[in-house]
Amino acid sequence: MSNVIIVGTQWGDEGKGKIVDLITERFDVVARYQGGHNAGHTVCISDRQFILHLIPSGILHADKCCVIGNGVVIDPAALDEELQMLSEAGIFTEGRLFISNRAHLILPYHTAVEEAEERLRGAKAIGTTSRGIGPCYEDKMARRGLRVGDLQHPDRFRQKLSDRVEQKNRLLEQVYQAPRLDVQAIFERTMQRAPQLLSFATDTAEYLSGAINDGKSVLFEGAQGTQLDVDHGTYPFVTSSNATAGGACTGTGVGPSRINGVIGIAKAYTTRVGAGPFPTELRGEIEVRIREKGTEYGASTGRPRRCGWFDAVVVRYAGLINDLSTLVITKLDVLDGLDEIRICVAYKYRGEVLRFFPTDMEILSQVDPVYESHPGWQTDTSQIHDYDELPQAARSYLNRLSELVGADISIISLGPNRDETIILEESSRLKALLKE
Ligand code: GDP
Ligand code: IMO
Ligand code: MG
């Protein structure tokens, strides 16, 4: 049985939720390893749409277990809301959802600090999802975070919380001129939700290790994407966790030698939400057309996503960072009907072609994309289920993406639903990863 990581190769929203849902049947456990409810993973099953933020998309399969690993940050209110949404949809989580007691808690002061910081940044704001993600990871790294396990001891929790709120109040009042927060109110609200959260809490590293030892297979569901990774992405316009494949090990406590491969998800074009450099960004008619056809609005915040051509430099770089075993291309159908489709094959900076993805964001924001032009196709691809039936122009576009990125394409997604997908059966890489 294989243990496989799903990773976003661009700036998030590549369609990870759909692909996780699609291949979950081949695994026993699905585990989230980083991020929090900044993620929005959409899964469409027949005429029902689910948007998962914290809980792995695998939860929609009634016979699978799901893990929220230690690398995830959890807002108890967001978790509560998501559990309620699932319960109302008739999806039960008891006995099959396990939450790490080492996962850090997002508390109201994280959101308050983030809001104040973003306001102060003004035009230089990151454009975060305002979920308190960054400040929560800051506290984790500063060794003053509160974790799920802390909820087991209300008195100790109250004491620690009181210290933290005092510290944040000084920051809010003296630096940001923002209102103070009330410890007692935060304590009471958190404690109301504690019993439910604790009913799922366990040492998930031990759980996963036991499952793998018993021959079970684990699918690691990444959130965000390579360019939003705090180390490897377009820093500082990133999220505050390791969204790349390495994060799966630190974020769950599963060692690297137990993982068999990495599936990279890429959109057939590029999108980005929030601020930061985006070399292939489009403006005008084509951008609007892609945004509307692709419904490119944030699954968490509803913000319109910035849209651009496929950037092979970005996805090739994701190949390097994540060591992709195979590539999934999603939303090819969104390009139906365009006369011309472009692919960025390289960057030029001050007249010179760059050999590597730049680490300096000033340079990235000034590069000129070098484009190749490809003919579009006028066919509706969303109804096609066989690779050979795709228009010739679509097939050559896919071949070129694969060649430029340096990875085999094994799945092509042509719509939000499970059946709007072509799985290339001859892909030996995929077969090896999904073997029973
Ligand atoms: P994630 O964050 O990577 O899981 O992606 P999101 O769910 O935020 O965004 C992907 C959006 O595209 C969702 O609305 C999906 O339902 C939709 N989607 C996924 N795959 C396809 C596809 O192949 N074609 C089209 N048209 N929509 C898709
Ligand atoms: P999924 O898992 C797209 C972006 C935000 C902002 C930056 C930092 O659905 O692909 P944060 O709130 O994380 O501190 O914001 O990261 N961002 C995402 N963009 N998809 C996501 O998740 C994202 N999660 C965060 O827009 O630019
Ligand atoms: Mg998303």
C-alpha cells in the first residue's frame, strides 16, 4: 500500500479537493498536515457542493478515517461550524476523525492582531484570509502557542491564556491602537467548544504510524500551494506554513521513508488570491473570461482570484521542490473556446533569460514572461471521458505542459464533478502510487 502526498504546484486553489476526493477510495486514511481554515477545498458530488476548510476532503467517503495533523492550526469555532455543516449533510465524523493534540489553537487574539497588522501595512498588505493563521504560527514558533492538548486542563489553560491575552492586549493597545480583548470571554467561549474538540483529540503521529504498520495507506492532503509555502514561495506574500511536500512529514510526524510519492496538482492556467508578484497575470477581456468560466472566486473569502496564463517556470520549480512523481492538470475545460492559449516558458530580466526561479521578489515582480503561443480549440471538453477524444490542440497543449514541467500527466480534470475526469490508465507512475 502506498502513502502519497497531494500538493498544490501554484498559488493554491488548483483543485486539490476534487482530486483528493477522486482518489480517496484507494486509501484508508486522509491526513491534513498544514494550514488551517484559510484553505477552501471544493468537492462536487452529483448536484451537491461541499467546501472543506479544516477537515480533510476524504471525510466525504463514509468508510475512511481522517486526520488533522499537528502542523494544522485550528480555530475551534471554525471546526465547530464545519462539523455542523457535515452533520447537517448526514456525514458523521465520530470514530473516524482524529485531531492531533499537538495542533495549535487559533484564538480570537490572533485574528485581532492580524487585522491590526494588515491595516497598518496599508498598500503593502499581504491580503491574507483574515483567519488568524499567521499570528497563530508566529506564537507556535515563539513557543507561546496554546495547543489542543492544553484544553484538557482548564485551570492551566486559563492561566496560560491569561498571560497570552495580557501580552496581546499590550500589543493591540500600545502598538496598534486597537481595542483590548477580554480573557474571561475568550476562556468561556473556548471551553464551551473544548469537549467536542477533545473528543477527537489524540496522538495522531502514533495513530498514523500504527495504521501504516498495519498495512493501511495514507493520503496526505496539502493545503495552499508551493508558491504560498513560507520557505519556498513568493515570500513575504505567502502563508505561514510549509505547504510543500516536506510539510507532510513535519506536519504529521510520519517519516519521509514511509512516503512513496507526490502528486502535484496544477491548473491549466494560473490563479492567485491576495497580493504579490504574478508574472503571467492577465488583465482585461481574457482574464474576465477565465474568471467567469472557471468561477475563480475564493472558496474561503469569496474574493475574485487574479488569473493568468500557465506559468511553466512556476510548475517546474514546484517539481524541483516537491520531487513530483506525477502531475494532474485541472480545469482544462475552462480554456475551451479560446482562439489562442499562451504558456510562459521562461522569464527575462533586464534582457537576460533567468536560469532559475528567482529568490528575490523584486526581480520576480519585474520579469518579462517569455510566451509560446498555442492554438486553442472550439470543442466543449467537459463531456469527454477519453483522452483520444480530446481535440488535437488540447492534447498538444497538455504534451507541451508535461514536457516543460518535466513530469508525466496522469489525470486531466474537465469539470468539478468526479466523473468529469480522464485518468490516463497507461500512466505507470500513477498506477504504482494507487496500487491496491
Ligand atoms: P483547492 O483549494 O485546490 O481544493 O481548489 P478550490 O476548491 O479552492 O478551487 C477549485 C475550484 O474549481 C472549485 O470550485 C472546484 O469545484 C472547481 N474545479 C475543480 N476541478 C475543476 C475542473 O476540472 N473544471 C472546472 N470547470 N472546475 C473545476
Ligand atoms: P487552498 O488550500 C489560495 C493566500 C491568501 C494570502 C496568503 C496569506 O484553498 O488552496 P493567510 O490567511 O494564509 O495568512 O494568507 O495566502 N491563501 C490562499 N490562496 N488558496 C488557499 O488555500 C489559500 N490560503 C491562503 O490569499 O495571499
Ligand atoms: Mg481553495
